[in-house]
Amino acid sequence: MLIRPIELKDNQQLALAIRTVLIEMGVPKIGTAYEDKELDEMYESYNTQRSQYFIIEKGGVIFGGAGIAPLKEGAPNVCELQKMYFLPDARGIGKGKEMIFKCLTFAKEQKFDLCYIETMPNMLDAQSLYKKVGFEYIEHSMGNTGHSSCPVWMTKSLK
């Protein structure tokens, strides 16, 4: 499986993969990434300054991805690890950790000092991975992500 920057041709397959994972995880359709307008136009959404989305694929099949972007309505030195979702075949093989490092390397290159992430309480495997790479829980949300149904917040210093 290869991790690479998103391309325009990936939009439809990526949106389907992400929505499939969200449904599998029982994530509410309101107040989460499920309803984000950019989900169907991920290439365009991340084709902006200080933003990048990476996908994981094998043989032309997309198994998920993750992105980095400035935190909406956040301090200019804060980014957000966004929309990190993998289909089952891409889980448990080290690609999550590899993806996070790829995203955080990009974030550091863009001179971000802090990375923020939101997740769901039942996504314990994801939280475990985030903790392993240095994310720590915080007691409040940051910025204005629009994800009112995501009550677990974490940050990692990039300094």
C-alpha cells in the first residue's frame, strides 16, 4: 500500500471510503465529517495554502487517507489533522502511524507549532494510535470545525 498526495481523480472513491468508515463506526451524520461539504471535493479542498491531503491506495483502490490544514478560526500556528479514516484492510499494518508522520512532517514544513485533532469516544484504536505518537487529551475544543458531535479533543506539540 502506498501513501501519496491526493489527486483530482481520487475524489469520488475517497468520499465513498470515508463515508463507509463513518457508517461502520456508527458516527452521527450531523455534526461530524460525514456532512462536511468538502468530502466530495477533497482535492479542491486541500489544494490551498498550508494544506495537504494524503491517500492510501493499492492497485488504484483507495483505502482511506488523512490531511493537514490550518485550524478553522484558530491561531495561525495551529493545524488540524483531519479526516483520518481507513477501511479495514488498511488497519493494523502500520499505515496509520506512517500516515500521521507524513502529515506531521508536512505540518512542520508549514511552520505549524501545534496539531489538533477531534475524534469520537468509541474510536479507541484511533485514540490509542494518537497517544502513541504523542497526542495528549485536552478538555475543550479548539477553532470552529463544525464537528459538534466529536467530544474527544487532543493536541500534539510540533516544536
